[in-house]
Amino acid sequence: MQNGVRLPSAEILDQVAEEVRTDRLPELIHRLAMAQSVALTMGKLRFNQDSALKAIMAHFLQNGERRVLLLRLLDQNLVESTEGVVQGIIQEHGLMGKVCAIVTDGDTAVSEDVSLPRVICGVQILCTAVGKLLEPLSGLINKVGNLGLWNDDPENNQNW
């Protein structure tokens, strides 16, 4: 337990980290959906909540090898402040223009400023506009839907 949140076991975290490295997206979707917090291992480092978001974005967006990453933000305060957190990370790491969306399972409103990354509810996907996606976004969304993670609210599912 950390701050009242039950963390996934080290074994699960290691499996998730390996799935990130090997792009096993369906398994990663399932693992993160089942996880009880936003916690990943990268090498010997472990991050939680906003630290996880910062580390993940910096690592994957800068190395350019990963185009799609799935997150589940269970900390309500983090969910509510996701857009601001993302903006700070983007500015700090010089990533403006590389991030097109971060999706949480909270009720964060979609940004009305088209110059900012869109914060979209319903599915846990972080995608960048750098290079090709690992696979067509529509196919990835279908996989998420098949795992029962899709938000059935049509207002949250539009514009994909």
C-alpha cells in the first residue's frame, strides 16, 4: 500500500515493463487495466502517479521508438489535473507538437485549444504524432473495446 493505493506486485510491474519494451500492446492493455495504480518499472526504477506520467512521456517520446502507450490514471487528483501536468511535461522536455493526445479514465474535459494536446476520456491511450503509429489507431481502439475498456458514452468516443 502507498497512500492508500494497492500497488501491483513487482512481478506484474516487471511484466508490464517487458511488454512495453516488446510492444505487446494487447497484453499491456490488459495488464494496465488490471493494475491498481499507475506504476511501472523501467530498469530498476519505479514510478508512481505523476512521476510515472512524467517518466513515461519523457522516455518514450524522446527515444522515438514507441508511438502508443496506455495509461490508467486512478489517482483522482492526478486525473483532474492531467491537462496541466501534461503541459508542464511537454514544455520541460521540449515535446510540444509531438503529443497529440492523452486519454484518461477520468472526466477531464477535452481541451478546446487545438494547439494543446487533447485530453480525452474513456480509453487509456497516449499517442504521439511522431512517425507512424505502431498500428492503426482504429485497430487499437477496437482491441481496447474488445477488452471491455471502452467508454460507451458516445460523446466521449467521437472525433477518432
